[in-house]
Amino acid sequence: MNGTQPARVLVVGAGGHARVCIEALSDAGHDVVGCVSRDGAGVAGLPCRVLGSEADLEALAEQAGVRHVFVAVGDNAARERISERCRAGGLQLVNAVSRFAMVSPAAELGVGVAVLAGAVVNPSAIVADGAIVNTRASIDHDVYVGPFAHVAVGVSLAGGVTVGERSLLGVGACVVPLVRIGADAVVGAGAAVVADVAAGTTVVGVPARERGARTDRGGG
């Protein structure tokens, strides 16, 4: 697994998702020095200070003496954009892996990955850069979760599933073995996916059926 060496970390994001990720970062041994947010404000209960605005990210990282960041932003396209900005600015992405998650030593994580409490990532699974494996999500063997995808709370992915980049799998969805979900697709909450999902489409229901083409690249 990559991105796991303990470091002093600046978190980009100061909402509820960031609050959960900060706890997971601490579990992984990282020292979170503070957050930045779009407007310089944060939600109640953050366990660290909001140091300023995302616009000043690089300068705030330099002032804090940190070279490592974690992007705790739920929107998939925004998380990708900010992560690329961080890399371009010479900042290194780390992973947030909860101590209550189960990640096989034979699984592979990229960088900037969140694996939150109760999640399971089984052998030969690959979770690519910037992806979120949210609370109680189950990633079975030989699954590929693409860059900046979001596998939401309680999702179950059976063996051999492929999830395309920036795709969003809604709360409680399940996907049968070997199904391929294209890039920028959305799987609705509670859907049962029994056939491939084309890129950029939304599927809902049991069994999941296409609802319409997606008009943006967001998610989260």
C-alpha cells in the first residue's frame, strides 16, 4: 500500500466528510496540522483549526511547514482538480485509512485514498488515486475502483467488478460479479446492478436501469 508513511498533513476541506477523514488520518499515524476550505470556514466539531482559504493552499502549507496533504472533498471532480493542483505545487498526497477498516495486505491502494470505518478491501483489489471507500463499503477480490470514484456508505461490490473514474455508487448499492461501471456514471442509492453501466449514465432501481445521461462530472 502507498501513501501510508506517517507525516504532518494539511487537509483540504472542512466539512463533515473532512471530519471523518481527519479521524482516519490520525488512525493512520498522521499529524493533522489544520484544514483549509473554500471560504475559510469549517463545520462544528472539527478536531483541528481552519487555517484559511483553499485559494491560499500552497502558501498556507509552506507557512505550516508541511509537504503532505489530504483532499477531503466529497465531490469527485473537485477532488480530482484539487489533487492535481496539489501535485503540481509539489505537495504529496497521503491516505486516510481508519483503524476500523480491514484492508488486505494483498490489496493495492493508490494515494489520496480514503478507506473509512467498517470498510473491507479484499485481496487483489485495487483502489486507485483519490478514491473514497466509505463507511461499511465492501470491496471484494479483484475489484478495480478507478481514480476519484466514490463507493458510498454500505455499498457491496462483488468479485471482479470494475468501477470507472469519477463514478459515484450511492448508499447501499450492490453490484454483481464482473460488472463494469463506466467513467462518470452514477448508481443510485439501493440499486442492484446486474449488467454493465455505460460511461456517463445514471442507473437506479432493482434491477438497476438507466435513467438518463449525466450532465456533469461531479459526485460525492
